[in-house]
Amino acid sequence: MQKSMESANLQKPMGIAMFGGVVVSFAPILYALSDANPLTGAFFRMTYALPFLLLIIWFRKDIDSRSINTRLIAVIAGFAFSLDFLAYHSTVDWIGTGIGTLIGNSQVIIVTLVSWWLFGERPNLSILICLPIVMFGLILISGILDDNPYGDHPVRGVIAGVFTAIFYSLFLIIYRFANRELAPAVNLQFDSTAGCALGLVILSFLPLQSIHVEPIDFQPNLPMHGWLLALAILSQVVGWLAIAYSLPRLPAAYTSFAILLQPTLTIVWGILLLSESPSLQQGIGMFLILGSIIAVTVYGAVDDNDSKQV
């Protein structure tokens, strides 16, 4: 009887988490349809989300007892997020939505290695086995060994994808410090989103043309901005708030499934909606990386017996 009650209590947050995963899985598709350059897409994705997040904060009126320093840490996390989005959108442009999203989600391995170094949270055997498998998968996806790889610039896309994972890992680690006071999720998201938008503006004024990065295009062109507005509302507001609400209320095994739903569905949408067609070698590489991410996520990235208390 108790188990059935616990299962019933998990149905609502699990349903919300899966809904969030499905919504966020369309984010790279909407970006690709907008035909915006990486900085433009990332900037308006954040900027259009800010007033909606502010409205939610105003209506909820939750108590936010964070100090100014803690809020600044959330803004700094947003700066790291701006680097992540620049790299991620570039990856999507160069190698496609499915492959680009999958490489970015390999951050679970990088976060674990950095946590080992910074916090003494020793990784278990699964991540040590999966790391070389992911490296081999990246080589296959890059097209170095392939006569006809998918993507305009597959090697460049893999490099940008690896930086996506690194910057996203940096964002998560800083965000972890920003959330030590357990602020309302929407307040924390507003601060990091504002920091991300500011970081993207700064990046736009840097001479990045040598790495094939164009500045933000502030002209309100249609249908570009229609797609970016939909991206902001669906992904940055609805999708991530659903995930942020549900994950703390779910056991690890359930959260693992919800998190993995997003990159898996993005691969499917890329094939069905954008006619993306990775080569056989790239498909094998994607399978190796996805399998490694699943293994690390499901079997746990940290050896609790050896980890130190932070």
C-alpha cells in the first residue's frame, strides 16, 4: 500500500519532468528554423524570456532571501551559459541539431571529472570506462575517417560541441554555488538568464570573426524573430521551469530518464523534421556517446563511499 502511495506521489512530478523534456527537445529545431546566427539566436532566446520570467516572479511572490553576493554568482553562471550557447548554436549550424545536442549532453562526464578535482567526489568505474568510448565516438562523428560525413563543417562542429559540454559543465558548477540557499527556481533562472543575455552582448563586441562567429543582428526580421520568440517561451520559460520544478521532487532513477529524454527526442526531431541524415560512422559514434551518457547517468557518476563532504 505504501509503495502504491509513493508511486502515485511521483506521477505528477514525473509527468511534469517528461513534459519539460519533450518541450526542451524542440529548442534546437526552433533555432535551426529561425536561420539566425549563433549569437543572435542565443541573445534573443534569453532576452525574450526575461519579461515572462519576471511576470511569473511577480505573480508567485515567493520569498527570495538570497544575499546580493549569491545573486551575483547566479549572474556569473549566466556568463558561463553565454559561452555555452554560443558554442552550442555553432555546433548545430555546423553538424546538425541531433549530433550537436548529443555532444553537448556529454557534459555529465565532464562535470563528474571536475567535481572529482574540485570537491573530491570520486567517479565510479562507469565513467572511467565510458570516457575513452566517448572520445572514440567523437572521432567517428567528426568525419575524419568518413568519406561523406553529414554536416557543413563536421570537424569544426565536434570541436564546438566539446566546448559546449565544457562551458555547460562550468555553468552547472557555478550554478550549484548560486543555489546553496535554495532560492525559488524562477528567481534563480531569471538571474542566470539576465547574466547570459549580458554575456552575449559582450561577446558580440569581441573580434570573433576569426572563429567564424558573427555579431548579434538586432534587426527585428520575420519570420526569424517569430521562431526565436517561440524558442524563448517554450524552452527557456515553460520547458526549463517544468524541469526545475520536478527534478528535486524525483528520485535519481526518474530524473535520469527525464534528462535523457531531451537529447534522444532531439535526434528524432532532427531526422523527421529537418531531414538530417548522419552517415553510418556518425550514427555509430552517436550510439556510443548516447550509450555512455546513459551508463554514467543511470549507474551514477560518483562513488558515495569515497566522496568528501562539501
